[in-house]
Amino acid sequence: MVSADFSVNSGAVFTEAIGNDRLDLLTDYPFTRLANLLAPITPRANVAPVLLTVGEPQHTPPAIIEETLRASASGWNKYPPVGGTPEFRAATGDWLTRRYDLPAGLLHADSSILPLSGTREALFMLALLAVPTRKAGRQPAVLMPNPFYAPYEGAAVMAGAEPVFLSATRETGFLPDLDALTPELLERTALFYLCTPANPQGAAATPAYLAKAIALARQYGFVLAVDECYAEIWLDAPPVGALQVAAGLPYADGKPWSNLLVFHSLSKRSSAAGLRSGFVAGDPALIGRFSRLRSYGCAGMPLPILAASTALWQDEAHVEENRAAYRAKFAAAEAELGGRYGYYRPAGGFFLWLEVGNGEEAAKRLWAEGAVRVLPGAYLSRSNPGEPNPGEAFIRVALVQDTDTVAQACASIVRILG
């Protein structure tokens, strides 16, 4: 905690704590922890570093981006509306309807979609929207898979909720076990973050799994936030989506999306992480309140970026090329790794989740001996009482470089770790 001393005219000295003490409950961000871990280590000088830590695709972004930004340059001098443009909402609504085979007219884009400057800030801010002061007379709970995307935990803590880490291991299919959730926990749950395909394990939820999660959200009155940012990076079949499942469930009063929000991004789908463009869709009541909240705390997406994003959501050719590139990289990784380290072919995403015994030690060895930078799994997970940290024995490897580099890096992993 930071403190400040003030001297007043009387000569008395007062000390007052400065800052939100909830921040002290959080560890350093995973990549800060990794930088501190590897800082004392100098890799071999004759080896070019290979960075496989951040989920930042290194594919060449589609030419559509530059072309549309240039054509829309007159919009840089205008403040954009929080709700974006009708064209953006229509493009994303049409994409959702096509991608998830939604009944025509069921999704009303103007009331059910909100543009985002990337999904991270919105996933974080969602907790400010969803978490009340008390739930069922107790401290609210925010559920999340374990391992998890770090902003989920940060959002829960800073909103004053208890983050509840639901182990997502090989035994549970790399997704939280919904049957293990007790009524006592569900009654005080305000928000449940669910990622499918999962980061880092790549598991995709089934229709039955999503239907149960939606039913629990409605029964116990919490927000189900389904992070589908990896939904367009799949190997064999497109993962089912939460809106798709909700559309097939019984609903009353024309409210198919009640309690449900889904998040999508162009960072992975279009290799456009620097564009900072995504959207949230779902329950119109939640979207309306989210828009109100974001009006106070977020800048709208600039008009040229809205135009470029609209063009990207309307184009599928670059997405198919992108997907083919990832298939080639997974094939290269599989050829090098074989059955080692518990390798499996994920349903989606672009990560390898490799069991190496001790993730931190493996990360240090790979950096020192091969200049290969990976992320220890423990930096994405937490220990629950009486349970081992589900990420401690793992490393996450992001297949974001070109196919040859991925193959060479995987060969280095085998050579160094044995």
C-alpha cells in the first residue's frame, strides 16, 4: 500500500493510505511475471529468440484494413458514438446469424450488439455492470475456469466480488464441471465467465454444456459471459456458439438472449490485434446498461476503425486462409511432438497446452538453452484449498509464428526437455 505524509500549518503530520486496496489482492499480470522470471537468464547468443507467449498472431493482416482506413480517413476528427454505426451493427449481426445459423430476424442488431475497443476492456468492465454490492445477502461470487484469462480475475476482485476458480482439467474435459456447482454458491453468483474454445486448452463446449450453463444463469439470476474470441480458429469443425444454443431453448416474452452475453474479436479471426476491435452481443437489457456504463468510462471505437471492422466482418476469404495457416502449424507441431507432453489436437484456438512436470522450470530451460519463450501454466491459474494448481505442470505455447518457426520451436522443446 502506498502512503503519503502531509504536514499542515499546526505542525501535525497525518498519514493516509492512497489507492484501492483491492489491487493488492492481485498478482502481477502473467507476462510481467514471466519477464521477471526470465530477466536473469541470457539465452545462447547464436540462437534467434522465438516468442510463443502472447496470443498475438503474426500473420499479415488483410489488405482490407489499410484500404478501408484510408478511404475513411475523414472520420478521424469526429468523436464516435459508443454504440458504433448502423453499418457495423448490421455487419456483426448478419455475421452472427450466418455463423451460428440463427433464425432470420431473431437477433436485433441495434439493441443487441455493442462495439468494443477490443474485448479485454469490456470483459473487465462487465464485472462493474454485473456485480451488486450483495447477492443473496453475501459477498457476490464471480465464477471462472481455472486456468483462466487474467482479466476475469482482475475484474472480479476490483468489483468487490470473490473470484471462484473452477478447475478445468483433463478429467473435466478442460471445462468447468457444472454438476459440481452447489446451490449455495450459485445463489450468490453474479457473473460466470466461460471461454469456448478455451484459453489455453482449446476445448469447445457442447450444445448440452452451454444449454445447462444458460439454464443455471436464468435459474439463479446471474450473467453468463461467454468469451468466444477463438471461435473462428478451429481445426475440424466450427465450435457451437452460446447464441446458437440459446436460440433453440424455450424462452418467454421474445427474450431468447436473457442473462447471456457473448464476446467476439477481430484480433484472432483477422490477425488484427492492433486494431483493438470487437463486440459484445446478447441480452438487450444488459446491452443497454452496458452502453450506459461505457458512456462514462470508455471511448467509442473511432469511425475509420468501425468502417474497417465492418468490412472484415463481411469478408470470409481471409478467415479461411487464416484457419488453413493454423492447421498447417498444428500439423507441424504434432509431427515434432508426437505423443509427448500429453499433446492432443484441440478443438479450437491456437495454443498447445503441454504437460512438462514443472512449467516455470521448463520455461527457464527453454529460454536459456533454446531462446524459446513460453508461458508457465501456473501464471494462468490459481490453487484452491486442498487441490494442486491445475496449471503448475504445464506450459502454454502460442502458435503465432510461421509454420517453419513453429516446427523448429517444437523440435527445440523436445530436444531440451527430453
